Amino acid sequence: MATTAVRVRNVAKQFHIGGVQAPYKTLRESLSGALIAPVKRATNLIRGRATGAADLDKSFWALNDVSFDVAPGEIVGIIGRNGAGKSTLLKILSRITEPTKGYCEIQGRVGSLLEVGTGFHNELTGRENVYLNGSILGMTRAEINKRFDEIVAFSEVETFLDTPLKHYSSGMQMRLAFSVAAHLEPEILIIDEVLAVGDAAFQKKCLSKMEDVGKQGRTVLFVSHNMPAVTRLCKRCVLLGNGTVIADGPAHHVVGAYLTEGAGTSAAREWPDRSKAPGGDVGRLRAVRITNEDGKVADSVDIRRPFFVEMDYEISQGGYVLLPHFSFYNEEGIKVFVTLDQDKAWRRRPRPAGRYVSRVEIPGNFLSEGTIFVNCNLITIDPQIVVFSELQVVAFQVIDQPGADTARGDWAGELTGAVRPLLNWNTEYRPEDQEW
Amino acid sequence: MAEAAERTVKYIRIEPTKGWARIGFRNLYEFRGLLYFLVWRDIKVRYKQTVMGAAWAVIQPFFMMVVFSIFFGRLAKIPSDGIPYPLFTFAALVPWTMFATGLSNASNSVVSDSNLVKKVYFPRLLMPISAVLASVVDFVIAFTVLVLMGFYYGMAPTTAVFWLPLLVLLALVTSMGVAFWLGAMNVQFRDVRYTIPFLVQFWMFATPIAYPSSLIEDTTIRMVYAINPMVGVVEGFRWALLGSGTAPGPMILVSAITAIILFVTGAFYFRRLERSFADVV
């Protein structure tokens, strides 16, 4: 076997974009410009100069010196913000566009899915579109014939098979399209964010289909913004930012780094400059941190292990009874829970001025996997004054992997819900009691 | 066992290319299945949601024939080599319509299927090729009508009809050759799209459809005239089907040479511009 399935070396891609041209100063200039420009363009065009044909002088590098290798059978997630170069990279690997510099080597049959339902035609029936789309994705007619029933069964649109696509609901179109794509069986699969289709039930089906693909030992390159899906499906991740590789390594580390790189939502946040710190006359927030059992700041936490959230603050006006509290939101924006400081030592007790660190332990096997954002608040109780209230001040990633000591157990598929507690189950076997 | 598997593994190297590229016939052949489906799609979709359906393939050239017969045949009294004028002009309009629809659809093919260009890889030459091939179906329908008309006027086809497939091929090669050029240019500048209807009209009058090429008496000039490949096709059709005059052998030869030059240069030009399609379209 070859040792690498995909090799990307120093790949760079430059795009020419229309820049603002210097305005013509005189009528003569603009007239001659208007006459000369088309002639210039036409000459370039006939000489076969593609990019020189349009006079777009401004350019930018969508990718710059990107290198990595993918071993056969590896599932690699490619993540990054919009405009980081993910799609350009996939387009180069799919041979849709050429790199400006560098090269890629691919060993094996490539199937790429940059869009669901490419080439679908509204006037054709569902059946006809399966054949058309299948062949566009690189399947032979024999392969489509062989899988046709499977594809149709998976899509759940059997009854509309001979109806023109234009009478389908958009959800049905998506399902049919994904079904065709899911039955593509290349050695190397390149996928761009196609899981975000259909209703929840269908998405679940798609994710488990993706997991099957991984288990069959095929190489997968997977671009997605769905971080839980990425951490579950991929062992390894490549993080792109501004066209370069920022991080490449184990998925949960890289996903953590991705969140850190985000808009101030890292696992720790500190305000070194007192005057800019949130708060006011009563007190100010110094720092908020997510720490693991070893007391170290942690971008990602194991779903099974407890961890700590702490706020570090300073009270300048003593004499208030304080109520520190955190609220936790998941990536769907759902408030998972709120926790209030219930330390008996300070219950109903006005606090003197000074520095405090309030820490709460969050137990393992409690939160669901995914990104969690934390709001940090401090209020006084009587009178009620908001000392500070910072939204999404820190964020971290809860990582879940199948295992005996998790709520997930051996189930590797999609699991929803805002919390994921590990509860006691008991199943009794009662063969003697058959009475109904 | 493992070694055998390794040898069958497909290896692709993706790197920047410059200048002229090869046509890549092997690659085109590998994607013949897709070519089939693209042609099939074009044919299936063409007359969907129309009342007349495939009758459109006949209606267009038929009404052109009626108009030409009235204005050129009756009023202007243009000679028609001793053949009834309607038949004379229809025999030319049938291959011409195939050429013209093929040419305009193929020149717009890359732009109108831009979503394919941006999302999947396949040899882009398949797009104009399939668009031209799809025009053959219309031709077959119109040709049947032409044969029936021939019988009506009492014209029995001669053995020369065996040349027809070659003449059809000549028209297709010309159509593709021009479409390669225009299709590739169209991706860069949409001006081309607006030029096409004008070009087709101009070309039609430069082709002996409403008049016979025998109007040009000087044989040397007639050879120059045959540089327009459609001259060879149209005159060939009349000769093979209606037995007009002598075999236009030398004219067809000149036409064939231009057609091949157009086709080959067009294919290379298209391949050269192809690499920027996904970025520009």
C-alpha cells in the first residue's frame, strides 16, 4: 500500500479580484481608455491569456504554502473560519481549479462532494436525476443500476420517483441528493459541509452513514463547521486561517485551538489593565478561567472528568452580600444551566473589600459534547446592583468518545440533548413471567 | 496480491500548468459515460413544458422554408438548380438548423452549466461536445420530414446518400470547432453571448441556403467560398439527396480542411483557457 493517500505540498492559490481603478482625469483620457481597453482585452483573449483578459490588478492569496499528508484510511477534518481557504483547498484537491504554486499528489479514486445535488435538473424526474447526478459524481451506469434501490430507500422518496423534481419540497430534493452522494464509493472522499441538510432525523442518518464510510477504511477529507461532528468523526484535524495551516493534530486539540482563535472566546480571559476591566465602583472582574483537575487552563475537557470554572475579581466597596454566578450556553444558544455561588462561608455575609476567587466544580458526565460558552455575572443582593455581567466571556469544548464509563457507552452515532448525565440503568430478565 | 493492487491504484498529480495543454483524449474517453448522460439530459429537457414538443425541430426550418420560398423563390426568382425551390431550400435548412442550434447551445454551454464547472471535475470539453451532439436528435426528426418531402416532389435518392453521414459529421465538427472558440471566450467575456445570434445570422447568408452556389461562376472564387465549411455541407446535402449538379468534391475537401483546422485549434484554445474556468465563470 502507498504510505500517503493525499500529499499536499506548499500549495498556494492566488485569485485576481477587481480592484478600484484610478479614475480617468480628462475626457480625452477616458475616451481613449474606453477605446483601448476593449482592444487590449480582446487581444489578450485571443492569445489565450485567461487572467490577463480581465484587467484585474488586485489579487490575494486564498491559500499560501499549505502542506500536509493524509495516510490511507485516515479521516481528517478541515476547519477554519469563513474565508480561511478551506473550500479553495478542496477545490484544488478535486481538480476543479489549479494551484498557483505547489502540488498535490493523490493515490486512489477520488470522489468529491462540494455541494449536494450538483447538476440536478428541475424538469427531470427523481429517477432521472439519480442517474444524472450519479454520473456527474463519477459513478458508472452499472454502479448506479446496482445501487439504485438502496439510494431510493435511503432517500425516502420512493413514491415520488417518477415526479419531476420541481414538484419536490426542498427537503425531499436534499434527501435524494444526499442519498446519491452517500452511495458513492471512492477510495478517497472529499466532503464540504454537506451534512447541514434535511431535518434532524435525516441528519442523524447522514452522520451514521459518514461513520460507516470511516469504518470501511476509506480516506476522508471533511470540511465542516459542526464541531461535535468533527471531533466525533475525525481523529485528526487541520485548522486553516488566512490561507495557511495554523494547527494540525488530534481533533480535540485543534478544535480547541480553533475556538481560542475565535472572537475572544478562549478558555481563559484576563484583564491586565484595571481601567478597562468590566465592572464599576463596587468591583471589577480580573479574570475568568476554565481549568482541569490539575489546575491548568483547558480549552477542551473530557466529558467524563470534572473541571472548574473560576472568576477572579476585586471588590472596592465592601459591605455588600455578593452573588457570583455563571450561566452556560451551548452552541445552539440554548441556556443549559445557571449556577449560583452557594458557599456557606459567605452566605448572608457582607464581604469586605479585597480580591476574591470564586470557583465552581462542574462534575463529569453532566454536560453534553460540543462548545459551551460561559457568561460571568456578579450582583449584590440587597440592594440589587449588577457589579458586572460579561456575556460569552470564555468557551470550551466538551469531548465525548465512545467508552464504557460514559453516558454514550458504545453508541458512536449522533446523540442530542443539552445534558448527558451517566445514569444508573437496570434491566431485569424475567423468563418465568410470560403472562401478558 | 498486494503488488497487483498497488499497480491499479490511480495516481493523480495536481500542479500549476502553463501554456498549451494536450487535448487529453484518454481522459475524454474515460468520461464517456458522463458524455452520454449530458447529451441525454439536453435531449430530455429540451422540449419539456412545451405544447408542440419535438415538433419544434421541424417547425423552425419549415417556416423558414415557407418564407424563403415566397420571398426568394417566388418574388426574387432566385434560381434553384432545377429543383423545386421549397425542396431546394429545405434540404439546406435541415443541416443548417442542426449546425446553428448546436453552435449556439454549445457556445453557451460552459456558462449555463457554471454550477457544474464550480463543483465537479470532468474534462470541460465534454460540455460543448455534448451540446452539439444533442442537436443531432432535432436533425433526425427534420431529416425524416425532408425525405418525405423529397418523395412528394418525386425525387428518388441516389446511392450518393451514403455520403450523408460524413456530411453530417462535417457539420458537427465545424459546429464544435467554432463552439470551442466561442465557448471558451464566453467564460471570460459575456460579449460573446450577444455576438452569437448575429454571427449565426450572418453565417446563414454566407451559406448557399436561399440561393445556389452555382451563382458564383468563377471556380476559383467558389473554392474560396468553400472555406466556409457549411458551403460544403449544404451543397453536399443537395447533391446527395436531390442529385443536383455534379459531386461538389473539391469544395467539400476545402470545407473539410477548414473544419478540421477550426476543430483542432478550437480544442487547444479551449484547453488553454479551461484551467481558469472555475475561477472566472
